[in-house]
Amino acid sequence: MPEADALKKIRQEIHYNFKDLQGILEEKNFQALFAKSFDTELKLKKAPQGYKEDNPAIEYLKLKSFTVSHYFPEEKTGEPGFNAFSIEVFKTMYPLIKFLNQSLD
């Protein structure tokens, strides 16, 4: 979970560039690999300070964590093609990582 200052910057980036984030999250491969994108258990019940409930990005602004994961069954790790598949998973994740990192620059 990001520290308070980083979280504030990430939320600001989401607010300013929500369409970019939406494009990343709605991309076909991203949806296939990370359908349940973010951990919603660590989510604010109300809008964070400085944001209104009617903000189009409000569900993402309420998040406290922005991690995604893809489960690899252990038995699949030794199969042919696993390395190529895992590279594709990370390539698909990269635009989100880039989006989040640019908010911290």
C-alpha cells in the first residue's frame, strides 16, 4: 500500500488522466489476465478529501492499493511456452505500472 503522499499523487493522476487509466484497464488482454484488477477490501467508504462522489473516477480514487496479479498454477511453470506467457503478462501489466509511476515523478 502506498504511503500517504504517494497515494495523494496517484489519486491526482487518476483524477487528471482517468481516460488513460480507463483505456489501460479496459484493454482486452488486461481484462483477460487481470479481470479482478484491484484489491477492493482496502477501499474507502467515502470519497477521499478533495474529491466528490460524482467524480467519474470515484471508485478508483477510493482505492488504497493499486496492485494487480495473475495466478500461475505451479504445475504450469515448467511447461513449454511458460516463459513467453509470463513475459506477455508483464507486458500487459506495464502500461499500468507506467501510469502509476508517472504520478510519482
